[in-house]
Amino acid sequence: MAGDLRTLAAILEITTELERIGDYAKGIANINLMIGPDPLIKPMIDIPHMAELARDMLRPCLDAFVRRDVELARFIRPRTLR
């Protein structure tokens, strides 16, 4: 019973974080639409790189949770931008 409650609490925390990620993505997309067809001041390098890092960290995290794989969860570490 206590394990079920912990799992439910973890799921609620995960969904909150996923919603926040989605909100940030929506905000970035809206800013992109506001910029319109104007040329960028510098090439877009950082945002695609950050998106790749986020994706590469998020997928293993969710996989570790679904599989209840503690070793995989311990292996996942935050990565730096550069």
C-alpha cells in the first residue's frame, strides 16, 4: 500500500514537470512566431543543442521510472551545455 502511494506521488510529480517542460516549449514556439521571417542576429546553435540534451536526459529518466530500474536512474546525470 505504501509503495502504491509513493508511486502515485512520483507520477504526480513527473506529470507536473512534464507540463512545465511543455509550457516552456510553447513559450519558445510563440516567441519564434513573434520574430517572424526576420533574419536571426546569430545562428541558432544553442536552442537545438539544449533541446537535444533535454531529450537525451528525459527519455532515460522516464524509461528508468517505468522499468523501476534503479541502476539506470543512478546513471543519468545532468549534462552541461558545452
